Amino acid sequence: MILINIDSLSTTELQYIAQQERLSNWQSLDREELIDALEEAFGEQDDELPSAMKGKINRNRYCNALTDFRGNKQHINGLPGVEDLPESYLDTSIHLLLRDPQWAFSYWSLSPASNLMIFGEDGQEKSNLFLRVQETNLSTKGVRTFDISISLEDTQWNINLPNIGSSYVVDLCWRDKKGNEMSLAQSKSVETFPSYWQEHVDELAMDGDLFTMHFSSLVTREGEIVDNAVLREIAQTLSKGVL
Amino acid sequence: MSNTSVAFILNAHLPFVRHPEYPRFLEEDWLFESISESYLPLLRMFNKLKAERISFKFTISLSPTLCCMLSDPILQERFLQYLERHIELGHKEVQRCNESQPEFLEMAQFYLGQAKQNLSDYQDLYRNNILDAFKALETSGHLELATTAATHAYLPLYKEYPTAINAQVELGVQSFLTTFGHLPKGFWLPECGYYPGLEENLKYHGINWFQTASQSMLLSQDKVQYGDYRPVRCPNSVAAFPRDFQGTSLVWSNSSGYPTDRVYREFYRDIGYDLPMEYIKPYIHEPEVRVFTGYKYWAITGQTDQKIPYRRELAQAKVREHARNFLYNLTRKGSDLAPSMENQPLFTLGFDAELFGHWWFEGIDWLEQVIRLVAEPGQTVALTSPSAFLSKEGSTLQTARPAFSSWGQGGYSAVWLDGANAWTYRHIHKAIERMEELSLRFSDQISLKQRFLNQAAREVLLSMASDWPFILFNKSSTEYAEKRLKDHLKNFNVVYGNMCKNAVNTEWLVKAEKRNSIFSDIDYNIFNPNR
């Protein structure tokens, strides 16, 4: 739940939201106190907002109220025969999703048979699970791997991708008490590609027209650049660290 | 003679929200607000200019989910009821303002007039279906219409599933064909989400162009010549139109865009919150949940609660000033770029259509002013559409590969894959895998099983909508989004579980077909990987 543009809301609006949020003493609070109380009530959620969204006029899609409170009446009923979603599925698999060129998100599941094989019937076998990330340089085809230890309770992981210009796959692996290793499942690959201009920043730096051609569309009149880590890196290199 | 071209591309999209099981449903207002505040006024503006023989060219992508809702008889009827409530409230407001708040009377009258005009246009002019009106403007050459993914899925997160990507694209194209009678040339990539290789599927379905995020050119593997100021051709010849962030930000920026001007109307101050419950109760959410009514009387003023009353004439003067400023910026930019370019620059400006009129109350007036100014003699800026541009200058484009990108925070997939929504992919991906499995095991079924499997395909596609993870990320209507997403997946599991037992749950099927009645002619075999 979020609260939007709190400073712009009328006292009536604030009182209504306070009532909705069941703040005990909302009728006795003045405007400033109401804002403080609501900011505290909503603080946890609003702290999660990206900084770029705070203190600005927000245009949230799909918002027809000041909060997402919708009363307790309209809850869509499930259709006959539906059951809750399982926490995981009965197969052994691993997936890798590219979040950005530096990070990928992986999730996996272990079948009961895999569980039995790894941890034994009593679940006491001293086995280890780990992720083996395989990085293949797209130019040199050089391969390297690194491991991430995980526990039986883990089902997902954010994986740092150290090098742009590489292909990555991740294996869900098992190491038994003797040190033997085995891959239980392998993800499909994700690729990150290098940017020509990131690798040729000097060309942009030496040619004003070229720089204007490529950067002027990415910066607002107030100097705000498109929200992107690689662009910021290029901009910083070009400004020799001034930005 | 123009030296700069501008392509406005508006993305008209809403998720499929339809709840006939309730007399009124809060989230259905997303559609009704968009029709009454954006789509109908936009059509009025376009038709007025057309009647005045003022030339213009715009591009609008109408999503299949939106098209389905716009042509749904139940929602059409409910929209009429929405307008009637709005008119009833308008009459009460005119009377109330006349008696006790004369400073708001002009706007109360304006809103009432607009609601009446909407009702007249919707019922009498468009016979409850505004899609025909967009088609007429396309036929007359004023609009290029484009399609998008079937349920507006954020495609980069489904790259691992080519059948799902194909289903989203193919149904997007099919839906457009059914609605508008011809194949689309353009495809709006939901959230500007692009990954290298996506263009292959687009080409397979006859798509000529798509749009990308601004940074997709600077981050390209190739030495892109003209940044975001010219489209490029992917190696398979489909054209990619990069969005000009600077030009777009003149309007879009939350901190400095035109809509933030202090004289414009404040969106968040609404009589739904300001007036006593006994007065406003019939026009808000049942039983007594305050929501926006659309009757808003205050100007933005600043980050304060001490708002000043909205004055339409001041806002209209500002609209003209902002339209001139916009064209001044583009003209100057075009002149600055010209010496470094062999051909004139193209500014591609992509927006959510609902920004205009709904969020930015004066936005449609601003678009009208821009069009009028462009039509003036001596103006060096010309309006174009991607297809018109390609037919003229398509042979001059550089071949290059756009980079993985989106228009979301961070420029990649972070919005649709963060702590609040990453859990969803485990289930959606599994549903896709199982749908593929069902399509293989039970290909070419007929009768009840065919309907059962078709409904399963609908449920998978509806779960893929980019709107649910976006709402979970944005924390705006999370309860509803989570419920919808889970319901589609649970519904799919009903089919999977039953088909594995060679059974059909007919009670579920009948109810599910009624509830999630989208893509009436869907063929579940679309998920068959061997197809």
C-alpha cells in the first residue's frame, strides 16, 4: 500500500485515510499531526519506493483512489475446483532470468526423488547443494565457473554477473559427503552484450557532434539522465568523474 | 518544407478487468475513466481537426485486452451507467456550486457538459463501440493503428519460452486483424521491453516496426550512427524506433514535465474525498469507500494543501505556451542536429495514451495545439507515423541491433522482476510448460475438451500481463493484482489436473468461460511447440 502526494492532500482527505487506516485518535489530530501519523503508518511501504518517485507528482497507472484501500466487500470468489498454488513443483529444474546486465534471478525446485537421493530417507545425509554459474566469454569463448552455496531451504537467488559480453548458465548441483559432485538441473543461457559506445567512450569524448548525437536524447533539459547504470558509467567516464 | 519529423505513438492499454458477478466493480472504473477522460475526448479532438481539414498523423496502439473490453456488451452497458451516474452527480454539483461554491461553478458545468457530450458521442455517434471510430480515422489517413502483445506481457522475461512469446505476438496480430480487418504493420513492445532476437518472431508475423527504449541505441553492440534520432533496421529488416527521452520528458517528466505546471488541474484533489459522505455516497465505491469521482476543482498550485481554485482560461493559455515551447524545442534540436546528419532527424515520442486527458487533464488540448501549430505555414516540424516514415525513408536506415532494454526504472527488467513480484515467474513459467505439455499430449481435441484447453490457454495468457507485476512493484492496487494473477494460475491448474485424469470440470469451465471471456476464437494448439 502506498500513500501518494501527502503534502497536497486536504485535511479532509487526510482524516479519511487516517480513519481508513484505523489510527485511534485521528479526530483529535491537526493537519501536521495527521501527516506525521500517516507517514509513520505508511513509512515502511513508502521507504521501498525508488527515490526518483518520492516528492514528485506521481502518475501511477491504475489508481482510482488515494490509497489502495478498497473495502472488505469485493473479493473475487474463486471458481469451483480451484486449489491454492503450490509453493514449488514436483520436478527438479532451475531457471535463470536476466534482470539487467549485472544481475540475474534464478529460481529452482527439487523433486521428492532428488530430495531423497541427496538427503537420504531420514533427511540426515551430509550433502551440500550449490549453484555453479558458468560464464562463457562471447568473444574468446573462454569459460570460467564460480559456485554459490545454498541451503535446502533456499529456492531462489540473485546472481551477480561479473562480465558483460558473456553467456551464463547455472547448474543446480549436489555434492555428497565424499566430495562427488553432480548437476541436478541446468538452466537455459542468458547473454549480456557489450555496448559499442561503452567500449569506445574516447570517440564520444573527442567529437562534440557525436557526443550530442548520442547523449542529447538521453538527458532532460534539467540534466536528468535516463535511469540506467551503464549510461551513468559512460557519462562519468566522459566527465572524468565530475558527474 | 519540414526539416524535422515527429512520430507520436500512444499506447492505449488496460488489463482485462471484467466482473459481471458484481453490480459495480471498483477496478472496472479504470476502463470507464479512460474512455470518458482520454479516448472519447481524443477522438473528438481528432475528428474536429479532420473536419477542419487540418492535416495530422498520429500512431495509436490499441491492446487486444482493451479492444476486447471496448467491444464487450456488458462493459459497454456498464459504461453507459457510469456516464449516467456522472451526469447525475454533475447536475447536483452545478446546483451545489451555484449555491455555495461559485468559484467551482464553471468547472462543474464543464464536467457536466463533457459527460453529456461523452454520452451523446458514445451512444449516438459510435453506437457503443469506439473502435470503429479509431478505424475510421485510420481509413482517412490520420492515424496509424498498431497492435501489441496479446495480454501486454513484458516479453524479455519469457524469452525462455518461444511458444509463449509466439502466442503473445500471434494473438496480438490476430486480434488486430479481427478488430480492424487488416494486418498491423506496427507492434508496440509492452513497456518497451526488448531483447535481441525478439524481432524474428515479429517478422514472422509480418510486423514492419516496433518501438524501443531510448537507451537501446547507445547500448547497442553496433556503432549506431544517429543515436535516437533515426530508427534502425534490425538485421532481419524489421525497423526499431527508439524513443527520444528528452522530447518525451518535456511531457512525461514527473518533476519538470508540462503537466506539473502549477496552473494545471490537480489530479489528486477530488470531491470523492472532500464532500460529506451522505452527499457523495452514491458516486463512490460501495459501501462507503471514497474514491475519485472525476470532479476536481483545484489547480496543482505546488506541494501544498493550500490549493487555489482551478481556472480554465489560465490553463488554456498555458497549454498554448507549452505547445509553442514544445515545437520550439524540437525545431531548435532539429536545427542543431541537421549539420551532423545526412537525413532529417525523427523524434519518436511514445506515451501511455491515458496520460492525455486522464492524468494530464489538459493533455488533449495540448496535443490539439501542437497539431494546429504544426499545420501553420512555414512550420518546419512535420508529424509522421512509423509506417509513413518507412515508406519514405526506409531505404536510408542503418542496420543495427538494439540492446536489451525497457522504459522501466533502471532501464531493464527490474520493475517486473523485483522482490515484490519475482515469485510469480515460478508459477507462470510452470503454467506455460504445462500448457505446452497439454498441447502436445492432447492436440486437436474437439468439443468439451477443446473448450477446456482453450480456456486454459486464456488463463495462462492472462497471467502473463505486465500489469500484475507492475502493480505489485508499484504497490498501487496490490490486493487485486495478486488475486487476479493467482486466480488465473489456479484456474489453469484446474485444467491441468483434470486433463491428467482425462476429465473435464464442466462447472468450472462454464463459469471460467463467462468470467474470462477474452480471445473468443483462441486455439490452444498455439502453445504446441511442434506446431
